[in-house]
Amino acid sequence: RVLASAGIAALAQANRQLADGGGAAGGAGEEGTTGGSGMGLLDGLLESSKAAEKRDDDRKEELRALADARFTKADNINQVNPMTWIGRGMLNLAQNRLDQARFFFENLTLRECGEILPALIGMAAVKYLEKDYAGARELYGRAMKKYPTKSGAATRVGFGMACYRLGQIDRAKAAFRRAHDMDPENVEALVGVAVLEMGSLDPDVLDPREYRSKVENVIKM
């Protein structure tokens, strides 16, 4: 159990490393464009950014390899620990190996242990990436029904995205609003609500003042 937890922690750190690396690269690019010190400086910043990105990629792969090694060790100790299965599913999902992720989430965890929340959400993510939006919506819905509180805002965002892909705009908007109610700091929920609200505004139908007021409200989100 400890090894499986350590593997999941390493995988989470790898994902954070990827996010931090993207932000660092973006910042370097912006600094280069505003400095105005000539092409030499711009080229230097670009090379520095590429080097930082490579270091981040290397670190990310190192952490993923560490996670995989710990999952393997945990599996050798106890082959029927659902934490190890879920962790391996997460690792494969992060690397876009959907068939392997499906095996750990669906064939092992859900089949052997029942509807565990991480496995439900993980399998929903697999189906979404496979463009099986109806299947993803159904699994996100089951997770919310069985774990109404623990499933959290992120599951509502996933449900909303699946509904949006299926053309169910009102359901998507309601899901994003619920996610925002549960977690006001959830950026994906805020963006989802704002985009759908903006798309529903029709300047040809609304009074100009009303239209401008609603647009300002959306922007303030």
C-alpha cells in the first residue's frame, strides 16, 4: 500500500512538473519579445527556453519511471491491491496508453472491486479520449450518483464536457455551474460557464444595453 501510494505521488509530481515547465517556457518567450535587445538576445532566450523544456521533459520521464518501478515492486508484494491497479491506470492514462489504462481501470479494478470512485473517473476519462462521449457521460454520472460529495467538482466538469460534445448545451452549462458552486476556484468550470454563456448571447435578439451588460458579466467570470 505504501509503495503504491509512493508511485501515485511520483506520478502526480511528474504531472506538476509538466505544468510548471509549460509556464516557465511561456514566460521566457514573453520576456524575449518585450526586451527589444536584438536577435542575439531573442535567440539566446529561445535556446534557454528549449533547454529548460528538455530538462522538464527529462525530469517528467524520470518521475514516471520512478512511479512505474514502485508500482512494479508493490505488485510483486501484493498482486491484488486495487491501489496499485488504479495507480498503473493513472500512469498509462497520463501517457495516453488508453488500452493499458482500460485494462487496469475496467478489467481489474471495476470488475474485481466494484465501482471504486478513482476507477470510475479514470474509465470515464479513457472513454472521453476515445471519443465515446456517451460512455464517458454515463460513467461520470454513475460516479456522481454513487459518490455525490467525494466525486467533487472535477467530475462535474468531465460530465459537462461530455454533454457539450453530445450537443447537450443546457446540461453542460448546469454541470459547469454545479462544479463552480462546489469549487469556486475551479478554472475549467469557470471557463466552461463563460464560453457557453457567451455562445448563447444573440446581439440580434437582445437590447443593445442588455447584450452589453451580459457580455460584461461573462467577462467578469
